[in-house]
Amino acid sequence: MTDEMDGKEDGRSSEPLAGILVQDDEGHVVLQVGLLATLYFENAGSQPVREAVAACFEEYRTLCGPHLHWAHPSRRGFQKLDAPPDVDPARWLRDPSLQNQFEEEGWEFYWHGGRTKEEASHFRVHALGRPRRGQEELGYFSASLPLDWFANHPGSFSELVLGWCRRLRPLHGYGGFGVMESTRLSLAQAYGPAAYGLARRFPGLELDDPLVHVLYLRHGIKGNNWLTVLADSWVKTLGGLELLTKKLGEGFTFHSYPGGVMIQTGPHPQLGDVNRRLEPVGYRQLAQVLRPIRIRSHRGFAAFGLDKERSLAWLTRFDSPLS
């Protein structure tokens, strides 16, 4: 296995989550965990950014295309990928004739590997470019993989995410262990308490609702995980790269991309475990260093049916002693 998933640190590997697969009464998968990365960027309607998103999507599809079974948008909602998709993001986003449409209406796609169109899957890739209305809002690109993917395939998750950063030049983002929920909102919300319970126990586990997050992340970052992506503007706000590396010290690796840096906290992602009083090493330290640029306001995470209080409690989980 790669160093990202070696599982040698007791309580800090993926092992506690490896067997988690929550099903509804009909046996449909409604919650899984995997490797997750989400990147936020500006100018989502522009041709260069759309081409960069298309390239990231193509790379993901090349990596695990046979595992993807459903695609949106299409003429039929989620389309089963047993035929060519009605809309192929790799071509659609690159079409210059749709420039005005993309700017006025925005764009979005979501592909995943569930057995049904509503199932949760750790094979999923989705992205959004919101329409331009006054001050342009951010777009996002998010993708996930099974926990053990790189135990059986070449490369590493950090290399994959860094490659996406080099294409997208994101404003900020994060990557590590994360929760994959059902594509049906009501079903995801029904099992939101289970996801929240996991995330409260394992502080290194990301709860991700980028459709909502993107409304709050223009002037601050969501937080940090194993991989934390910062554009140069955020690094400058924190006093510059030299001061940032000095504050963090050993245990952190800095990977540069055009316009920013990806901070890697340790050789592999970590979960921590509140029940066993195990910290994900370095996560709390990084959270405190990043505190000046983290958001202070956010509504409830709609994808998990969480209210504002619980959502903010999770966002600030590294601000108080482990309990």
C-alpha cells in the first residue's frame, strides 16, 4: 500500500471506516466514506476555467470511468451510462458557442457509480459554475475515490489533487477522508445524523456540501484537512509563505502550483478518534494558523439536514480541546 493508506498509526488510519456502508430499508447504499477533494475557483464561466474543469473531469473518467454508472445533466435527469451520455462535460464545457449561456445560466454536472441513480458512491465527480450576478460567485470541482484505491493503482491521492490544482488554479480547497451521501436530498438528510455522528467522532472526516459552501467562501476558507489548498492571496494575508512554514514547522509538506500552495499534513490522511482521545496529528495546529482566514458564518449543511448550530460546531471542531 502507499504511504497515504498504510494504516500503521493506531486510530489514525482509514481502518475504522473501511467497513462502513449504510443502507436504507430497501438495501440501497445511502452513505459511504472515501477519499474526497473539493476545489473552489473564480471565473467559472470563462473559457479557460471551463476547459480546465473539462480536463480534470477527463482525467477522473480515464482513471475510473468503468465504475461510473450515472450522469447528470441529461434529458432524463440522471442518465444510466449504458449508452453515450446526452451531455459529455469534456466536450460541453469546451464549446465556445455556449459562452453566453454559461455566463447567464451557469453550468453543472454530477457523475457517480451507484447501482441506482440515488445511491451513494465513493466513485463520484461533480462540479458547478454559478451564473454571473453582480459580484461573481465561486465555482467548485469535487471528486472522490474508494479508501483503498491507491493500494491497487499507481500514483497517490495527493499527486492527483495537485494536478487538478495546477489546471484549475483554485482559490482554496481541501482533501482527505470524506463522507459520500445519496444524490437524493431527502434521503441524504434522513441519514444526516449518522454522517454527523461519524464526523463528530472522527474529526479528520470531511462533511462536504459544496453547493451550499460555495455561497460563503468568497471571503474566507472553509477549513483544513489532510490536504489544504490556498491561493497566494491567502498566504499573503497570513504573512507570507516563509512565515507560514515557520509557524507550522516539521510535519507539513508544501506543494506549489501556479498561483498557490497545497499544504499536506503528514504522509497520509488521518481520522483521529474522539472516543479514544486520538488527535489527527497537525490538523488542530494548522486550523489555528489558518484561523484569520477561515469563515465565521455559515448556514446549515443542507446535504446532511444539519442546522446552523451543528454545522458551525463541526466547522470549528479544531478550536476547542478534544472531548
